[in-house]
Amino acid sequence: REAIIKNEIKPRNIIREKDIAAVFNYCQKALGIIT
């Protein structure tokens, strides 16, 4: 049971990293348009 819980948590962490990268890229583009 513990192994299953760990496997469920890992994909969520990967998704969060992708979301952070997407937000960071969006902010860079927004700053590029403003400046």
C-alpha cells in the first residue's frame, strides 16, 4: 500500500514542475512584451 501511495505522489510532483516552468515561461514572455 505504501508503494502505491508513493507512485501516486510522484506524477503529481512532475505535473507541478511542468506548471511552474509554464508559468515562468509565460512571465518571461509578458515581461518581454512590456519592456
